[in-house]
Amino acid sequence: MIESCENLLLVQAEFDGELDAAQSAALVAHRAQCLVCQKATQALQRLRTEIRCDAPHHRLPADLRARLLRGRPVSRAAWRGGALSFVVGAALAASVMLFVLPTVQPPGLADAVLAGHLRSLQPGHLEDVVSTDQHSVKPWFDGRLDFAPPVKDLAAEGFLLEGGRLDYMNERPVAALVYGRALHKINLFVWPSAEPDRATEDLARNGYNLVHWQAGGMTFWAVSDLEKDELDSFARQWRQES
């Protein structure tokens, strides 16, 4: 039996860029808990990749192209040959959709980070420990995680530490540090990584900004509804602090 969800049409609409920021944010939060919508999203993403990479590309025969541009009648044989590539591509797209749907994977990490941020904004979910003192927040994680996350005081730069909590990301428990700037919240997700240090990478999802970087054996994901320049400043100040 094929699984269904009432939000599947919204998944398609998001993929086509037809949702506004509020609708997209609501769908991201829903999809984090809905395996059906996760599968549908990945099916569409894989379909697009398969078509771009595997569908054969053929140029129209010069004679057929010239006739079309001149608006002259085209013989059935010529049209059949020139349109073959389109038919093959369409058939491939249909077959990929049929076979991809049952075997898709969970959504990408950036989507998971955004979903974690949106979940935290629900009442009572933002912080497990509430403190503006890094020396109180950091030891709170002792015994709760198998690593010691760095915690920094950026109040002088305009980013106030508000606390932290445990979260689950990338198939493991992670630290989530919460910072505030005016009325905006920043979630900074931190967990160990074997990847080498890497400069910041900016992403955007459904009206939210994300910044990702690697440093000191840790991976960092900052996410907020702050403007891109402000979130970049947060990441820059964090990386500069010793």
C-alpha cells in the first residue's frame, strides 16, 4: 500500500517554488516528523538529479531546426526523429519517479538543522539550561554528551548567550547553544567531526539563513531568521574568539 499524507501537494509546490516563507517554514517543521513527506522530497530531488545526469541529450537535426524556425511544415519522419530525445527523456523521468519513491533517504542536513531550529521555538523547547554565563552553560553538558562543546561569550559583539540544550542531529546527540540578538534567536548546533577545518558556507532555506563551518574537530551550524550579514557576523566573531 502506498503511504500518503495530506501535505504531499505542498511538498510538490515547495519544490516548484510556489510556497511563501510562512508556508515553507511550516512544511519544514512538519516534514521533520513525517517520513512520507521526507520520502517525497527526496524522490523529487533524486528525480531532478537523474534527469540532469542520465537523460540523453540530443540536438535537433539542422534541417528540422531550420524548418521550425522558418515555420515551414515538417514531415512526420523528421518530426519523429527530432522528438525522440524528448520522448526518451520523459520516459526516463517517469521510470525514475516510480522506482525512486520507495527507496529515498531522510532530508538533507541543512533541512534537519532548520527543522531543529523551528522546533526549539515552540514554547518550552528553546533551553534546557538558562544562563548568560558561559562558565555555567559549558559544564551543564558534562555527562550528558560524549564530548565537550565550546561555549563562548559574544555579548560584547551584540550576541547574548541565553543558554543551551541537548538536541539530536546527524544521527547523534548534539549540543545546541542559544544566542539572542534583539528579538531574534540563533541556534548554534555543535558536534564532533573528523573533517578538516573549513571556512564558513552560507545557505538559505525558506526565509531562514544558515552558516556552516568546521573548526577544531567540531562541526558548527548556526541558523536564525537574522539577515545574512548579521548571521555571518556572528559566525565570524565566534571563529575569531580564542
